[in-house]
Amino acid sequence: VQLQASGGGLVQAGDSLKLSCVFSGRTFFESHIMGWFRQAPGKEREFVAAMWKSGANAAIADSVKGRFTISRDNANNTVTLQMNSLKPEDTAVYYCAAAKGRILSSLLSSARYYDYWGQGTQVTVSS
């Protein structure tokens, strides 16, 4: 499995960005839970959002709730993260991740349960 993330960039506070992650490999995209994490310099990797295999349910971190939206397109093997009202504290490298097994909803935010990771895309928000 390979995950290719894109869409990062340098924006001003209040702007929007849309991150995309394309899934490829010899397995089915729709059999994986997809997630987004981020890591700021000097900080641990932090959960941002995740979406269940069918796309029916999603989990969003409290720090971005109401501003970020995760979605997936199973026909095109893509998961996106729409980020609105960006703040300087959103500055980080954003990673998409895929989990091939089942994850309890209470464990979705734990990076250890994800099996595959993309290379990351930098998001920088200036004040």
C-alpha cells in the first residue's frame, strides 16, 4: 500500500486548504479506515480526523472540530481533509494513514493502530 498526500502550502490565518491522499496498492481502499494526523516541530504526532470504511461515520479531534472535515471517495481511492479557518497552531506536517483492521472508535486517535503512512505534506499558517 502506498499513500500519496498533497495539497499543503503556506497560507494566512483564516484561509482554507484541502489536503488529498491517494491510496494505491494490491488491496481494496474501501477495506481500510483512513485517518489524518499531524506533527508540529518538537511535538508528538497528533490525531486530526478519521473516517470509517464506508464513509458513514467520522471522528474529528476537538482541536479542529467545526473547522476541518474529512471525506473519502471510494471510487477514486482518495481521502480528503478540508481545512477552513486555519490558525497558526494548525501549522504542522500532515500525514494520511490507513488501517486495514478494525479499530474501536475509542482507539481511532492512536497512531499505533494504523498500518500504512504517507510521506506527509507541510501546512504552514502565518498570523
